Amino acid sequence: MPHKPTKRRSAADQDKIIVDALRGLGRPVSAYELIEEVRGHGVTAPPTVYRALQRLIDDGLAHRLESLNAFVACNHPHHAGKAVFAICDTCGTVAEFDSSAAIKNLQSWAKGAEFQVRSMTLELRGRCKSCVAADAVQTRA
Ligand SMILES: [Zn+2]
Ligand SMILES: [Zn+2]
């Protein structure tokens, strides 16, 4: 027996379901994977998920990782400015951090070059500390 009659969920409800799903997954996921994840929570229409994702990104609660074409929950909802990501190619872990110095440098270059910045993507790809350590152990064995 359904515990609740079917009713339309508000945008705020949808956003909450989606950000909770992203946080629960704790790793970058494709929109497709996210749609599968929230299906059981009454959010089924892909356009609904895309709209909610856009709102979450605009509000700084989620980020889009361009190089992975994936979405991830924001690690620190109150950070100012743009986030920088370090993505481990081995285990998929994403570390989010602020680097206002790097961003200031890029902005001042753009200003000097009279380049109008539309978007800025700062993503480091490589291997995280634990994957490097695991590799070192394997090599020694
Ligand atoms: Zn963030
Ligand atoms: Zn790793």
C-alpha cells in the first residue's frame, strides 16, 4: 500500500531529494546515474532532474565537473568564489578546495588580455594520496 497519495513535488522538495542523493553517493555521478538514483524517491522525469541540478549549481550546493561530465555535491556550502577540484583517475575521489590566488591570477590575465570570461573550470586530474600510497606498497611487495 502506498504510504502517501501521489502528488506533485515542489521544486524545493525536488532540489532536496537530488542534493541528498548526490551527498549520499559521495562521488561524481552522471546525470543518468542520478536519475536512476532518485527514481525511487518520486522524481522520475529527466527534465525535472536537470532543472533541479541547474538550481543547485546556481545556489552553489552542487558542481558540474566538466572533464567528467558529472555532478557532485558541494563539500562546503558556504565557500566564497570558485571551487577547484582535484579528481583521482584511479579511485574517482574528488577533493574540492578554494584557491582564490589562482583565480585572481587568471582573472587578472583575462583583464589584461581584454578577454571576456564566460566560464572558468579548474580541475586537476591525477592520483590522490591514498592511490599513490597503495601503488608504492604494491611496488615494494
Ligand atoms: Zn563547492
Ligand atoms: Zn585515488
